[in-house]
Amino acid sequence: MYTVAAVENMLYDWAPKDLAESWDNVGLLVGDPCATVQRILVSLDITEAVVEEAAEMQADLIVAHHPVMNCTWHPVQTLRADDRQGRILTGLIRHNIAAICMHTNLDAADGGINDILAEKLGLSGLIPLSEQKIGRIGTLNCELPLVEFAHSVIKSLGCHGLRYTDRGKPVHRVAVGGGACGEFIPQAMAHGCDTFVTSDLKYHDFLDTTEMNLIDAGHFPTEDLICAELVNRLSAAFPAASVIKTAAHNSEVIQYCMKEN
């Protein structure tokens, strides 16, 4: 029978731990590495609803992208039921569910989030955007008007909407960064990109970037596509296990207000 450690090792073979940023918290974060695994739930995030879903399906393990605990944005110094993260962690422990999270290492890995995002948007000839191998740069088969490309982003990623700024350039050489990658705007510009697709951009990112189109397609839509690949790879590596993508954590988590023409 499969173990939690075997799943972690398989994921590290794909996305080695040394690809993770120094501040990141990846790998087996909750649970016993020797525990057996028969049912795996895959999700972008581990929320209270995801833990409840895992408990109902009697999952032994949740594999997620975002760390269930990371001292960078949420220091873990208490474990209390009146705190959201405390409820998530105690829920995992109560139901004996392990949690493995592959974050920036899966952003950087070959075949990881950024390769899938770039390919989903029709880019080819991919190269890394940054020295950390976060993000990708590629080209479209032909130039597209920005508005046409923006609509294709919405369709390809299942966005409810997006934010963008038009700098009067057709779209051909494109940088992508799944999740919050606004810090890599200078690299995208230095590589001669006409467009950068990422998420969580700030007001001044749009205001100050005058040489390149910016598209903020949302954090969830630019990263959730990794879940299908996780399901495929886990199913192939552990064929006797049941591997399911969450139904509790989906694109309805964040809604966009659409402007009527």
C-alpha cells in the first residue's frame, strides 16, 4: 500500500524542494509520513470547506499548492478553534488527514504551473522569466489585438473577468506568471515582452508600466489549472489510489463584477 512519504517523494521528483524560495514552506506539513494512502483530494488551497470535503470522502491526504501554514503571511503560534487556520489544522488532525503542499517549487518546476499556464494561453518556445525559474516567456503563432487576446485569456482560464491596461501594442511575445508575480515586471520588459499575464497587480503597477500591456487574470484562475495535472500525475503514479479534484474550492470562490457594454 502507498504511504504519505511515497506521495511526497513522487511530488519532489517532479518539483524538487531546492526549487522552492527560501521563505517558503513546502512538502508534508501535517500528518504521519508512514500513514497509508488510499484516497487523495487535490486542491489549490486547503480551506475549511476542503477539509470537510476530505473528511466526508474519508481521504487520507490532501495535496495542495498553497501551504496550509506559512510563517511569511500567517505566523502559526497558537492552535485554536476560534481561529480560521486553527480550525483547518485541528480539522486535519481530528480526521487524521495529512497535508502535502507544493508551492514555489511547483511554480518553477518543468511541467509545473507556469508551463501549463503558458501552454494554455497558446504560447510556444518557452523560456524562464526569472532566475528563480518563476514565470515563463513564449510567443503566439501570430499577433493578436490585445482585446482579442484578453478574451481568449478569459475563455482559456475560466475567468469571470480580468483587469488590463492597453499600451497600444499587439500581443505576440508574452510573459506569464501564475499567482502574484508583479515583482517580475522588469524582467518581462527586459526580455522584450509586449504583454504580461499574471495576478494581484497593484494600482501603481498599471500606472507605472508604460512599455508593456498588463493583464491581471486573477490568482485563482492562473494557478488552479495545476490541479488537473496533479490529479493526472498522482493517478498515474499511484493507480490503486482514488485521486479526486476538490468540488468545494472552485472558481466561484472569487467573483468579478462584469461591466455591461
